[in-house]
Amino acid sequence: MVNTNAYTDSKENVIEHIKLLRTALNSPKTQLDILPHKRGQLDTDAFSTAYTMQTLEYNSKNVRNELMNLEVSDYIENIKDNKHLGSPDFRVFGININGRDIYIKEKLRDKFCVFCVSFHFPQYPLKNRPYK
């Protein structure tokens, strides 16, 4: 099934986003909002952020570090935010921690707020990374 809200951003834009993300996360003023699970999903669901963080023995500081270490080669795609029109799009990345793939979807809400809506084991195989 093709997601019509997904698209591949330019490599230059992804690099710039990662720089802005790192700058934001390096600031003590920045709030990192991590969504523990989707609406209707339990924390014990194997594909929830809460379950993944518990399994990896991660806290918000660990997630912050993983976000700060994202590389352009980890980028998968952008997804339009249809719930908040006019707000920045989400960026999707895929990384590997302890031999397990992790699906990450985040965006910069503003200069001092990073919203991580997904940091979990993928329910489906991760898509190809265009800049790997």
C-alpha cells in the first residue's frame, strides 16, 4: 500500500534538518516529547515506543542521544502532518540498536521542541534508505 503522504526530501534538506535537530537537542531549553504509544495501543504492544524503550532499557536521554546521532544515511522519507496543517512534516529514519531495527518518526515543532512520535521496533520491514 502506497502512502500518498510520504515523499523523499532532497539530501541537502535532510542534512539541514539533522543539523537543526542536533542544535535543538544540544540545548537544555529544548523539550523532547516522546509519544509512548498510538491512540488505542497499549504500552505492552510489541510495536509501541514504550515497549521498545523498556526492552532496550532506554529512557528519554537515550532516545535523545539516538536522535542526535542520526545520519543522512538513516533517512527513509518525509510524511506530511495532516492533523496539523501548516506544521512541519515528520521525518522517518531507520537505525539498528543491538541487532534490531528501530523505526523513528520525528519532527521539530519549533526551535525548542522535538516531537518523537515513533521510536519502536518496526511492524513491517523498513523501507529502503535513499541516501545510504
